[in-house]
Amino acid sequence: MTLNRGRVRWQCRRALLELDLVFTRFLERHFDRLTDGQLADLDDLLLVEDHDLWGMINGSRPVENDRWKEMVELLRAG
């Protein structure tokens, strides 16, 4: 099954301002170049609650799934 890029892009909109800013930069710089596998990992990562996700991005929480590490690094890089 092919993921809908528009739906995944929409899910990058977050209620937590810090995450919204991170995802805005990420979408501008990286989103259009993601492979299908990376897009699937991002789609999975977006199911994480905002405060837990922010913790993984800012380094205060460990990345809970090895498949998410690449996405978290891209999000950190901006």
C-alpha cells in the first residue's frame, strides 16, 4: 500500500508550538525527498503523543523505536 503524502504532510501539523516549528522546517527541507520507507517510518512516528515526540527530538527521551531514529535525526537537523 502506498501512503498518501498529503495526509502524512497534514499530520505533521502539531498542537505543540515547538514541534510545529520543527516540522515546518523539516517539511521545507526534507519531506519531498523522503523514500517510501522513510515516509512509512514518519507516518508511524506521527502516532506518538506530542510531548513524547518532543522529548525524543530534544533528546530528553530515548527514541523508542530503532526505525524512527533516522526520522528523529532529520527532524533535529531541521
